[in-house]
Amino acid sequence: MTDTESKALQAKEKAELKSASEDTKPGPTFAPSVDIFETEEALTLLADLPGVNAKDLNIDLKEGVLTLSSDAVTQEGSEEVDVFREYQTGKYYRKFNLSDVIDQSKIEAELKEGVLRLHLPKIEAAAPRKIEVKAG
């Protein structure tokens, strides 16, 4: 992003999403924390999804909107009783509006150790290039 395109970003605590819609599944829904990096060729989005397996992660792309959703699996023993718990698990949900410079047909995703890495390549026309000048 250029300085004129960038917006001030602030870190935020993990917070439950508040929605006007009704959810039929019990439990809280969280917006995963993300980091977004840009190069001349692509954007890389990293999303924290602790407790999520690749088979339980849904990534949908429709009309330029990329949606992440999943249920986290809790790792609890059958004999264990909570004494103290700071870490919450639940559903994850987040939407991103993609700009026209993203080549939506070439998006790739990898989930490793609770971190989703989305590679969002830019279309060829949007990538900067050097124009060769020929002597005539």
C-alpha cells in the first residue's frame, strides 16, 4: 500500500463479534486477528485461527468478497475440570472486500499450526514493470 492508500491500523484484543443476525450454533464467534503484507506482486494475509483444522475451515469467494469461517475444536480431556480459563474457543468469521488488482483465480491458502496464510497475487497489469526504451 502506498502512504496515501494506507489507513491507520491498531492492534485489538480478541473480542466476540456482535451481530444483528441470529446464529443457530451455540457459543461465541470471534474475528480472527490478521496481518496483511504487500509486495509489488501480491498481498499476503496471515490470520490467527488457533484450534482450527484445515477440513473445518471454509474460505469462500463471491462477488469480490472473501469470507473466512470455521469452528475451533476444543482440546479438553474427559476427566478434566476447568479451574481457570483465559483462552476462549469458538467460531471464527471475517470478511474482506478484495480490490480489482487481485487476481481472484490464483488465490492460494495454507493452514499451518493455527495460522492461515492467504497468497493474493495481483493481476499482471497491476504489477509494476520497467519499460525498455529502444533506440530508433
